[in-house]
Amino acid sequence: MTRYIVIVLILFVFMLPGLAAEPNNVPEAKSAVQEIPAVNTIVNKANMMAYYQGRDGKAKVTMTITSKQGQKREREFIILRKDVNDGGDQKYFVYFERPADVRRMVYIVHKHVGLQKDDDRWLYLPALDLVKRIAAGDKRTSFVGSDFLYEDISGRNLAEDTHELIETTEQLFVIKNVPKKADTVEFSYYNVSIDRKTFVPMKMDYFDKQGKLYRVIESKKIEMIQDFPTVVQSEVTDMKTSSKTEMVFSGVKYDINLDEDIFTERYLRKPPREAIR
Amino acid sequence: MIRSQAVLIVVVAVAVAFPTPAAAKDDNQNSIGSFLNELPVEVHGFYEIRSGYRLRKDKYEKDMSVMETRLQVDLASYLDWADLKVRGDVIGDMVEEQADFDLREANIFTRPLDFMDLKVGRQILTWGTGDLLFINDLFPKDWQSFFIGRDTEYLKAPSDAAKISLFSDFANLDIVYTPQFDLDRFISGERISYWNSNLGRLAGRDAIMGTDKPNQWFRDDEIAARLYKNINNYELAFYGYRGYWKSPGGQNAARSQAIFPDLNVYGTSIRGAVGKGIGNFEFGYYESDDDQNGKNPLVNNSELRFLAGYTQEVGRDFTAGFQYYVEYMLDYGQHKDSMPVGLDRDRDRHVTTVRLTKLLMNQNLRCSLFTYYSPSDKDAYMRPNINYKATDSLALEAGANIFFGDYPSTFFAQFQNNTNIYVALRYSF
């Protein structure tokens, strides 16, 4: 069970790793070629696209983890999200359905965007009727044993990297992100390719300390749901371990008027019907 | 077991007596059939084999500490007006050489009002902030399962109770009413040898503790309440309990039977972020109602209990937790005066715990160690455990329960001869 403890989050619905934004901290792009916005504008729009569509939302997430040997493991959960304020704090409710040994476990996260404040996380273990409080963790840790990292999913705070627009193609903006504190992460930099029309991040390439590509996250399938471009299938490949994880979203709905109370102990102990249907 | 069946029958009877509105509308001759159609039942559970041995010779117990196969079936149904749940274990127990049925849950949950939840029937109940230490959680525990190496979920024994939860902006209130006292599945000598103070020696199956327990419905009842509020994600709670010592809290006058004297508990707790981790504090005043002044040597004195804990992630997929716990006996002078020399207890009992948990191999391998150490009793209890998920449905587990101490009569040291190792295999579906 504790495997799920470590990580949280989930911001999967609407997801796509990457560009959590602190607009004020983003360095201004030097110039804007015609029709090319400043770097911080691109980054902000991509962030809103990836994490803040609608006021709230719901999705069923199915993850398939395939190891080097070809062994498959599955994770399935329903996720509810509500924004406290647009572009800012959020609340998540995650109800696990598979595998069987974690069925009915519930995870609640109150995500705080401020750099100084850790997320608040709770886990409910139904067999013990136990509400556990989960200590803040290393965000570059695997999420539920998959190849996605907590930070891929909850978003990396942009203030932690410097950003540079390195390429503009007909379809994509490519942004290079270099960590300000290189010793806190395992990569030396990563490039994000963002769709010019929708601002959906389409691909992320991670380079190791030797400058070699070792990890790729791709948006495989995008659908328009209630007029929101939504990544409904994505995949991460880890070249070092030869392992990959596919993530599929189904039943995505936005603006469903989730009650604030859903993200409290009452529903942690007894999930609302919205979460299990 | 008769009670289990009774609860099950009540649950089913109530469910059948209130068909869903949709079923009622159909109103044809086959209302039972349509009711069943309206009753999609989710079936889950697991099958488990568990085997463990004592590492030391114990002349009062069998060498096998645990040797059992277990099938847990978990049935859940979500109706328009309520959720029904039945979860039970069928056990083939080779230590006790019998088959057994342990009904873990059989209850109805409903939200009759916006601000009210209601759960009635057999259920597992937990609250409070301690990690394997309990102050204000007076719901029944199964210490026997815990010490012989069953899964930690079996530390919580079921309650037959009604839980009413009321929610408001000011605070939330849980009230749990248990019409007939639900005692702990405490150490009686059946599976675990223990220090028998009457005999002045260790004892086990030769001296299984007889009990005289309160068991009249609606008279020997328990009531527990929790008033709680989340203030900026600091969880504050107040607790009250009126009932009985859950494990034996005294003896009858002939010293022939363990008894469960009246107990009231009043307490509080707080939990929230502290630095990089989670801190918690809990307090409880145990009022031993049958021995208010501490003069009765046959009944536990009142106590104050305190707990402080802190948990933090100290490395990648590596978590460490620490707790300090104190039991402070009140009216200690009376206790000392009333007890024969040599049988009196220390005034305080101090216990520290350390939990270390490390996840490896894509979090499929969990290594953990939970250690209780009492500096006042000079004894300790260690629970190492390794759990490997070979596939999504198959888990392998190995672990141990290791007791040691300087004196044979202290809380953990008395179980020294029960030190055991175990392995288990579980298939979940």
C-alpha cells in the first residue's frame, strides 16, 4: 500500500507534464518575432492548458506499465479535480480501482503552488478505516510505481528552471528548460515541444548529465472535450531502464460543479458517488 | 459466530425490506427478481496462505505460531438509497485445528441528510493520530493476530455499532454507539504465552485467562464521540468515551477471572505539517470509574496518556517516523500501598517507536521495520517485514515478530518466547 503513499499526484486529468508556471518568475523573452509570443506567455498558456481547464473536472485514468522484460502492471483510478483559484492552488481526489489490493483506497491532495508550501496529502486505507497523513516527498519519485514521476504529473514549478525558446517550427514551439539548482535533479535540461495553436505540450525530452537523451514523454492522442483540447493518451519511455508507461484518460468531463466538501475527511472515508461511478 | 450471523441476517433483511424506488415502480409479481437486478454486487477479495514458526521453544504453546489459509470475500452493492457491504474471512486454521469464519464487515451506509452520514452494522472503526499506538481509539483491537504475524489490517477487530456523523461549518461530530461491549481480542494464553501475575510465571495454554465480561445488550454498552475540525489543514479533535477497559483491566475478588471495569476517556489530538514532515500530538485521560481513588488493587488505576510523533521522508521512497508515548498512573501512592510488595507497577511507562519504510524495484518491494522500545520497562518489540508484489495480483511476504527484554513480566518482554518468523502468499482478486 505504501507504494501509493509516496507520490501523489495527479494532476493527470488535463495533464501533461511540465510547465507549471510562476509567471512573474519567468524571464522575459528578448524579442518576439512576428506572431511568436514571449517565452513566459507560451509557458503560461501551456500551463493553463495542461492543468487548469475548466473550474473542475473528472476522469478515469488507466496506466499500463511495461517493464524491460515485457511484464505488464496496471493502475486504474478515478480522479476529481477542483481549482481553488485559476492558475493557483488545486484540490484532487483520487479513488483507486486497480490493482485489487489497493481497491477503494482514496488519496486527497491539496496542492499549493507557492514555493515554500508543501502539498497537504491524505491517504485512506479502508481495511483499517485509517486516515493517514502523508509527509511531503521528493517530487522526482515514481508515481504509483510507474515511469511517470510525481513532478511530471503535478507540474514542475517554473521558477526552478530558466527557459529559452530554441526553435519555432510550423506546428511547434520548442523550449529548453535548465534547472537553476542542477544538483537537485537527475537531468541536465529538458526540451518541451508545445503546439502553436492549442498550446498543448506535445513532447518532452530529458537529457542526462552527459547530455544524452534518456527519457521522453509524448502526448499520443488529443481530443476536444467540451471545447477543451485534452490529452487523452500519453506515454513515457525511460531509455535507461527500457521501461515505459502508457496513460489513458476516459470519461473526461469538465465543469461538473464538484462540491468543495468532497476534498475533506468526510468523503475521504466515504467517497462520493461521483468518484466511484 | 452467532452474532455474526445475526448481523448478516439483519443487514440482508433490512436491504430486502426497502426495495429501491425503481424496483418498487416495476411492482410486478417478480419484485424480488427485479430487486436482485437492481442489486449489482461487486465481488472482490483475496486468498492467502500464511505460515510461521516460533524461534524459541515455548513449553506453553505450539511451535507453529501461525499456519492458515484464508479466503476473504468482499461484497459491495451501491443502491440509490444506501451502500451495502459484507466482507468476511473463511479460515482454515491448523494451529487451532479448526475452520473459522470471521465476519469483518456487514453494514449499511447512507447519507439521509446533507449534513449527516449513518453507518449501521458490523464495521471497522479507527480514529486518532498514533501509529500502532492508540489513546483515544477505543475500538476493539486484535493483539493476538498482531503478534502472531497476520496482516496489520487484522489488528483492528470489528465493532457491532452504529456510527452517526454530523457535519457543519463549525465542526464535525462522530458518535459511535455499541449496544453490547466489544472487547479486544487480547492475549489470553491461547496463541501467545504471557506473564501470569497470579502464578508468578509465564503461562499459556495451561492457564488460558478466564474472563467475566459485560455482555448485556443495551446495558453494557459503549459510546464514543469525536468532535473535530480542520483548521488550515491542522486537524484538531476532541474525544470522549464511556465504556470499559478493552483488554482486562483487573481481576475479580477470587483472582480467578479477568474483568473489564468501567472506563471513561477524555482526550484531544492535533495533527499537521511541521517542517518537512507531519507532526502529531495526542492526549487522553483514562478515568478508571470502578477505582476512582486508586485504592482497589484488583482494578487498574486512572491514567494520563500522551503521545507525540513525527514522520518525514528522509530519502527517495524512504520514510522515517518516530513516536514518544507515556502512560502516567494517577494515585500511585494508593497503588503502591494496596499492592503486595513486588507486584506493584512503575508509575510511568515510556515507549518510543521508530518506523522505517523503504520502497524498491519500482515500488514493488517494500521493506519496513517498526520497533517499539520502552526505556522504562527495558524491553522491545520489532516488526521487520518485506513485501514483494510479483504481479498486480500476487504478493509474497516475509516478516518477524521479535520480543526481548530484561525482565520476564514487562509488557513486551513477557512475549519473548513467542518470537516468530512467518511467510505468506496472497492472491488478490
